Amino acid sequence: WKVNIVEDEKFPFIVIDNWYSENEELAVWKELDYYFCNNRFYKRAENESDIARKDGEALGKTNRLYLDNIYNNREHSIIINMMYKQRSKQFKEIVINAMPLHAESFCHTNSDSTMISYYDTGKYYKPHHDSTQFTCLIWMYKEPKKFKGGDLKIIPAGETIECKSNRMV
């Protein structure tokens, strides 16, 4: 992994390039390709109750799916199985170094959910605050990149993280 830690007092974050190994990335793409071929799995985020809103209006316009709603047994999802990396000793040590004030909460977290967002032409997510304690974003797209944008802006920290395939924030 290529790790970059941003030690902002209020908004610390970690950027890791090459999050998935080559074999893991191929396996994840098999599952993603299956969902892309079956649009019935995706729901329009702006119609969902859990999307961030301002003055009643959805801040995002994208397609999403929740893997926990698809699988009765989470072990059947390649993507969910790849979450082992966030539970690894190596990753926990990175979190401890990057976010000492939050590390204990992260290391003792005992639940998670996995959502896939799919953005195509005209889709976006405006600035918002996630309601979860920790959020992990992993960008995936096939090379060459066929779109512009996708960068993550952490406005209170004055940071912009470039959208790169196989990058975890």
C-alpha cells in the first residue's frame, strides 16, 4: 500500500493507493460487472430516505445498492469479503497513527454496511456530512478513465482528494 495520512485536527483522513491487490481487484470487478449488467439492483439515491438532504432536497443524484440487502449470507459477496482489510492489524495501526483520538472507537467497531454508488453522466453528490462514525470510500473505474471529476472535497479541511481507481479514503 502507498499510505498518505492527513492529520487535520477535526477531519483526519487516510488515503491508500492500490487498496486491492491485482487478484482482489479482478475479483471485485467480477461482482461489480454483474451488478452493472443487472440494473434491477440499483435504486436512485435521491428517492432513498437515507440520502443527505438540505431543505428537503436530496443532495445526491446517483445510483446505489446495499450489498446487505442482496445477500442473506454476507460471505457470498466478494466485495464484503474484501472488508477484511479494514479489520487487519496493519490497517488498525495506520488508523491509530492517523487518528489517535478516534482509533479506539474504530478498532472496537463491530458492525458495518456496504453500499455501492454508481455515477454516470450527470450524477453527483453535493457536500454533506455522513451520519456514520467512519466512512471508507474506494474508487473503482476501468482504465482509461472516461469521465471528468469524481474528486472528493473535504471542505472544512480545505482538502481535495483526487479520484483514482483502486484508491481508498
